[in-house]
Amino acid sequence: MQKNWSKFCSLLKSCKTKLSYQGLRLASLALMLMMSTGYAMADAGSSAITGAVGTFKGYIDPVRNLLYVIAAVVSIIGAFNVFYKMNNGDQDVKKTIMMTIGGCAALVAMAVALPKFFGY
């Protein structure tokens, strides 16, 4: 470790003697310009993310309503499916009922959890 550090220091001293003060000023000016543009770009990215969050929050209510509508359609189709299976005497009526109720419950749970998941 000590060897590497001494090599680094000797390399730095040799480079320092080769560089002029004008070159050092030019390098520091270039570094400051790069740092200031990076900050400006970060500020622009921050405002873009804030705008995207605001736009996304506007879609939460329509998506929630869409999930409720899909749950209603699933329940109606499931009810017809159960009715036909009961009339035909199929043995898997309970399974169809449970799948319909499970699908509706999952969609309603997603509609309720969506705003809480995204902090709305």
C-alpha cells in the first residue's frame, strides 16, 4: 500500500512540474463549466419527473373506475357461466363460482390498492 501511494505522489509531483499555471486555470475552468451544466441538467430532470408525477396522478381515478367496470363485467359473465353450468348439470359449479368471486375480489382489491400504492 505504501509503495503505491509513494508512486502516486511521485507521479503527481512530476505532472505538476510539467503543467503551467495557465494550463491549471484552463483545466479548473473546464471542470467548473462541466459541474454547472450537470447541475442545470439535474434541475431540468427534476422538473420533468415532477410533471410526470402530476400527470400520472390524473390517471388514477379513471383507472380505478375502469377496474370497477372490468370487475362488473367479469361478475356478469361469471354469473351466466354458473347459470349454464347449473342447468347442464356440470360437476364443477363450485369451482366456477369461486373463480368468478376470486377474479372480482382481485380486481376490486387492485382498484382500492392502486391509489395507496402510488401515494395518492
